[in-house]
Amino acid sequence: MRTIRTACALAQMALLLSALPSQVMAQDAHAARSPIYGVTIPEGYRKWEMIAPAEEAAPLDELRVVLGNPAAVKAIENSTMPFPDGAILVKLAYKRKQSSEFETATIPGQATTVQVMVKDSRRYASTGGWGYGRFINGQPADLAQHQTCFACHEARVKSRDYVFTHFAP
Ligand code: HEC
């Protein structure tokens, strides 16, 4: 009886172990990559330096903040254009919300999107060297949304290496 149980447990464990690598890989491949570009939410971005806040009028009614990794911040500080490979910009967006503690204060409400631009001049040569990703609750938005990114950035700020945000004074 006991041997059977042990054998059973061992077989189960072997099964679990053999299933593990493919599961981990599946998760990794799943690591929330944006369509077209394969961009992911960069690790540790919440600790990056703020470049500027922004606000979007109705109907979106959002508060936003753009953060940059050290390579991006350095490029902006030194007015290096184009941005070097490895530069990453992240824009966090929230619904505007009236503070319950102070009537005239507007604070971040529900998080709406995390948007990412990654500079890799070779990989993203056809889109100005930038790869784009828009995430909602950690999951990439659909293909159609990713088809809009470059067009708008190209139409408006091509001369500034496709980046809208300036350092806040
Ligand atoms: C219709 C125009 C438009 C489209 C489409 C658009 N953006 Fe932007 N994006 C902006 C504007 C304007 C800003 C400046 C910050 C702000 O006002 O929110 C910006 C800023 C950004 C920033 C911060 C860096 C910068 O350029 O200032 C990132 C990152 C970003 N967008 C990613 C994306 C991604 C990813 C997509 C597609 C899923 C996208 N954008 C589509 C207009 C657009």
C-alpha cells in the first residue's frame, strides 16, 4: 500500500516537473508582449525619473505622467537626438478624480493605460526606431490600437525623434 502511494506521489512529482518548463516558457512567451512590436512593460519603471506630467481633456479625462529610464533622461538632458538605443519612455495614465479630502484637488483615479516606447534603431527601423506597447491591466491592447501609435507620433513630432514630451520646467 505504502509503496504504491510513494510510487504514485513520485509519478505525480515527475509529471509536475516535466510540465514545469513548458509552463514557464508558455508564461514567458506570454509575458504580455504588444502586437507588432513585441514590447513588454519594463521592469522597475515605477522608480524611473519623471519627465513631465500631462492632462488629457474629455472624453478621456486623464491625468498622465511620462517617466524615462536613465538612458532616456540623459538624452533629454543633453538634447541628444535621436535618442540612443536602449532609451525607454513610459506614460502612465489615470482617470481624473476629485479628491474626497479636498474639493479643488484632482487626483489619479482608476489606472487606464501604461504605454511604452522602446528605442532600438535596427529592430524598429521602419517605425522611426521606436517599438510601441499599450497595456491595460498589464495586458497588451489589440493590434488595431498598435497600428495607430507610429502614425500619430510621426505626423506630429517626427522632428523631435517622434517624442512629444519635453522636460517639465
Ligand atoms: C492621436 C495621437 C496619438 C496616438 C495614436 C498615440 N499617441 Fe502616444 N502620445 C501622444 C501625445 C499627444 C503624447 C504626449 C503626452 C500626452 O499628452 O499624453 C504621447 C506620448 C506618448 C508617450 C510618452 C513619450 C512621448 O512621446 O511624449 C508614449 C510612451 C506613447 N505616447 C506611447 C504610445 C503608444 C504605445 C501608442 C499606440 C498604442 C500611442 N502612443 C499612440 C499622441 C498619440
